[in-house]
Amino acid sequence: MQPPTYTLVPKPDSLEELIQKAKSFVASAKAPATLKAYRNDWRDFESWCRDHQLPPLPSTPETIALYIADRASTLASGTITRRLTWITKAHQAAGFTDSPATTRHFVVGETLKGIRRRIGTAQHGNPAECGRDQSGCDAK
């Protein structure tokens, strides 16, 4: 009597089922409101690029720095960070592995740090070092 044989390769029918299951999980990864915000973020970036005659995809770190510098006057730094996230995801989805929208790029990282300092999300002194009258703390 032969021992039973097992296969580690899924049968085609079960593979298709797993593909659909994986697609369902991917579709559920973000809340509908987040997806709507991402779509609006991308539309805004594309429009800004078109207005400045710059390609949105693939983009460059310099273009991203100019975009976030321009938007800093009207958007919160958290919104700018979300936009950088979506620009990165859009580049990844299009097959570009090195996104220009990451803070690993010096010009993007430093521009974002400057925006955060100006908008007010950077720390301004350690509260433990401040006196009662707030002396010793940087003013916002």
C-alpha cells in the first residue's frame, strides 16, 4: 500500500477563490472616507502639476517639495502628510518603487520639517523646562 501523497500547490479552483478573497481584503484595507480623501488628494496633486506643467507620475522630489510648500498656506501639516502618503501609494501602484514623496529625499524631508515648524506641529521647548510664566519656552 502506497502512503498518501499531498500536494502543496493549490488546485486552480481554490486558487481563484483565494485570489478573490485577497482582493476583498485589499478593498477593505481603507475606510470609504479615507479612500475618498485619497482620491481628492490625488486629483489636487494632478491639477497642481498640470497648472505648473509638471508630470504627476512619475514625479520628482523637487516637484513634491514645491507642491507641499504651495499647499502649506492652506492645509494642516497632517493633511500634507496624508497627501505625501497617497502620492507614494499612487507611484507604487503604477510600478515605481522609489517614490519621490518620501521624506528619505532630503528636499522633501526638510521642506516638511520647515512646514511643521511654521504651522506649529514641531515641538517648541520642553514643557518640563518652562517656568510658570512660560519663560524658557519658545513662543509659537
